[in-house]
Amino acid sequence: METRDPELKSELDATLHARSELGSDYESALVESFLEKVEQRLDTTLDRRVRRHLAEQQVSVARGARPPQPMGNFGERYGFGIISLILAIPLSAIGAAAAHTGGLVVAWLGIVAVNAVHAARSWPWFRHRSGRTESDWED
């Protein structure tokens, strides 16, 4: 058995050795004890990773970098994709009926363009830049 944690391996060996000495009467207690130790080890590791991640974020914010922004609501993006696929059916039919292959191509280029603009909202270089007002029309 290859393990990354020699202490945990020694705990498992000790538990198995105790099980062989004590018999199957104490098996459930030994297994529960070992699982508690594994759970404590996982909690410790997870806490350490979360603290390290938070510290890295705080350092990057302190250095002037922006904190990572969430990519948006998954439901919104998923819903937008589904709606655009549903609307693609009649738009494709209208485009193909009106102008054959050229109309179909134009309809799909429009669908792709709308989805690309919607997806671009989460790209960092398209986000609101400081120095500009909300609208270029405002004074």
C-alpha cells in the first residue's frame, strides 16, 4: 500500500493489529476510531488549504490586484444558451425560407454573435473600466 502520510499508515497498521488481537467484538469501535482520525486529518488539511487560499487572495488584493470576480450566475448563462437554441429553430427556418443558404448563414451568424457578446461580459478586458462613467452620453 503506497501512502503519502506515514503517520496515517501507522495508525491503520495499529488499528489492524489491535483488531487481530482483540477479535471481531471490537471491530466496529476500532473502525470508528480510525475513521475519526482520518476525518480529523481531512479537516486539518482542508482548513490549512482554505486559510492559504484566503491569504493568497488578501495578498493579491493588498498588492493592488482586483479580487477574482465570479463568472456570473450559472443559471443565467445556461438559460440564455437554451433560449438561444430554442429561438434558433424558427430563425433558421425563416432565414432558409427567405434567402435559402445565405439566409440560414446570416441567421446563425446573428445567433453566434449574440451568444458571443453575452459570453464576453465575463471576460476581464470587457468589464467596466474605472475612469469611464456609466454612459458615454452623460456629462
